[in-house]
Amino acid sequence: MPVSNPRRGHIHHSTLLVTTAVMLAISGTVRAETVLRVGQPTTPESGYGVFAESWAEKVDDYTDGEVVIKPYHNGQLGDEKALVEAMRLGTVEGGIVTTDVLINHVPEFAALSLPFAFKSYDDAHEFLAGDAGALLLGRMGDVGLKGFAFADVSFRSIGNNIRPINTPEDMRGMKLRVIQSPIPVAVMNALGAQPTPIAWGETIPALKQGIVDGLATGNAYYYIGRVYDYTRYFTFTNHAYSAMVAVLSRTSWDALTPQQQDSVARAAAEAAPIANAVVADVERTMVPEITAAGTEVNRLADAAPFREAVLPLWDDQADKVGDKLMTMLRSHAGM
């Protein structure tokens, strides 16, 4: 659940990077308070929202109120694409954004979207905690951004109204809604389905009208959006992983003192596992509710045929990802 911070009630929301004199009752000293607006696209209760709120609480504690992160939820500062652009321009201080959006600015982030790159959330955490994660965060500096820590958005799986999925052949000919991005489209093509890019808001009507047979979407989104009310089968294919990142504009980062920078980075690293727990809790609780609603749930007994079918896509993305990172990922994933 979101956390509250009583220090933030007096913030001037319209200011880009606010530094105001705050008189302290103790010893009559003057302290500069730096306010950083951090946008995120969903509700305060989501993983994104919990990441932002937890980051804010910890920054306040570690800087004794010298730095205040002010979360803006539900896309109040723009969607993720707009947020990244605004941070690069320095007109918004920070954001929690998905790595899928960052691909447009740092192509190497395509590595995290490759199919079957990770076997579990713990597996993804291990990869991102090492040299690969440091490389990706470092590349953000080249485009005017400062990245801090990764957290889970969700693995993607498949719900449909035709049959349970156990082999790639079970997907042949299925019309499946996918996000409007090249890699998810290519993955479904490789597995024999008919990908149909549709905006999220149009997905339920498309299922109701039979325009699509099902969808490939994040496990958490499938549950929270009650998509199981419109699909008969759900298979945990976990075929693609999606992460989010805590980000500041480079301008805002550079304006902090070294001590404040250490506190902001430490706070982000400690907030990420709190956000991960939101996704973990959803995946623990979703199956009983889905099955109680009449949707049949299964997990892949053997992912090897699926991994083999999508392997050529790794070669297609090699130039974008780069030799160094691709070597790390292939070694980690055994692809």
C-alpha cells in the first residue's frame, strides 16, 4: 500500500525544480529543501505506485527532509513516453518507467524484452544486479537520464478462448492481442499465432466481439484488469519479462550534493524490493480467484519447444543489443 509523508503538503506543484528556504525550529538554522516530482503511469497501489511512494519515504528519511520526492500517479505528468522525453529535456525531474519505453532511447534495453530470457523473477533480479544491469543504467547517462534500480512489472503470459496451451502447436492460428511494439508481434508470429496490436483500452471489447481469440499480457494486468472474465483459459507461459526503473533527469541529479545523491540512490535500491513484493503477492493470490471464476489455468510443462521457436529473434536483435550485453544474456539464459 502507498506510504504517506507529512512533509510534502506544502510543495509548489508547478515548479520544475524547487529550492526554498525552510526555517528550522531547532537552533534557528536555514535548510534548503529540494523537491523532485516523480511521475508514474498507474495507480498508487500498483507496483509503480508503491515504488514511487517507497522511494519518496526513504529519501525523506535519509536526507532528513532536505530532498523531497513528490509522486504523481495515474499519468498526471504524462504517459511513460512523455515522461522520458520530459526528463531528457529537464522539464520533469523524475519518473518510474518501463524498460520497454526506454528502448527508443537506449536500444540495449531490448535485451530485457527478448523472449524466454529469464526463467523466474529471481533469475531476472540476479541478472540485473550484476554487470548487465550496471551497463544498462550507465547507458542512460548518455541520453540525459540517471537510472537507479530495477523492479518487476510482470512476466507476460497468454489468456484465450480456444484451448489450453501446452505446445507451440496449440497457439497456431490464434488471434492474440499484443502490445503495440515490434518484439511482442515477432514473438507471437514465431510461435504460430496471429498477433493483433490493440491498445489496452480496446482489449476487452475486442475479446467480447470475438475480434481476437485471446491476448498476451502481463500476469498482473490479466488479474487486476479481470481479463479472466472474458477468457476461458490462462497459461503461465512467462514468455517475456518486463521491468521498470526509477529515473531522474540528469539535470536534477547533478543539482544534488554528493551526500544527497548517495541517499537518493540508496533509497531507490531499497524501494525496489518493496515494489517487487506487490507483483509477487498478485501472482500468489490470482490463481484461486481466476479458477473460482471458471477460467482454467495451467503452466507450461516444457518451455524448450517455445524457446527453440523464438531463438531466431535473438539473432535479429543482436545489433541493437550489442555484442557485450548479448554475450552476457546468452550466457545467463543458455540461449
